[in-house]
Amino acid sequence: MSQASETKVTEVHLTLIREAAGLIAMAKVVLNDALVLDSIGVHLKLSGGYRITYPMKNGRYVFHPISKPLGQCIEQAIYDEMGKQRKAVNDDRYYRFDPSGRSI
């Protein structure tokens, strides 16, 4: 059984925030309409693009994918939603984007 083929990201919700040390958004992901993964950090890389961080408590991950295909599935769903939202955002209260993904 392949975990990636069984697991599907059914929802992604993003909250854009003012940039702080590269953190530009918080994500909530729903898997198979059955499990919510919340408080996923979305960071802007200096080289462009994004990276994902999973929540930690007392130095341990609260949750994180243990298979590479599932991790890539979650990341891609978040990256796709970031692409949609960055096209819609043009408000100085939030982090602003240019088409290359670098900060303005």
C-alpha cells in the first residue's frame, strides 16, 4: 500500500502574516476530509520559493509526515495555495509578493 496514493489533501487554508524572520504564512491542511494538521509555518527562502515547518512543543514535533511522498503531497498543496493567494494579495498590511516570489 502506498501512503501517498491513499492520502489526499482535501483542503488548505492559509493565513498570511507580516513577514517575521522569513515566516510569511500559517497553514492548516485537511487530509481525506478526516484529519486536520494546523499551525504549519510557511517560510520564504532567501533564494526564492518556500519551505514548510511543522509545529514543535518542548523540542519535539507535534506531528510531521514520516514518508517522503506524503510530505511532498502536503508541501505541494500548500505551495499551490500560496500561488493562488499571492496573486490575490495586494495589501500593505500583509507581506507583499512579486511574481518571482521574492519580497518587495
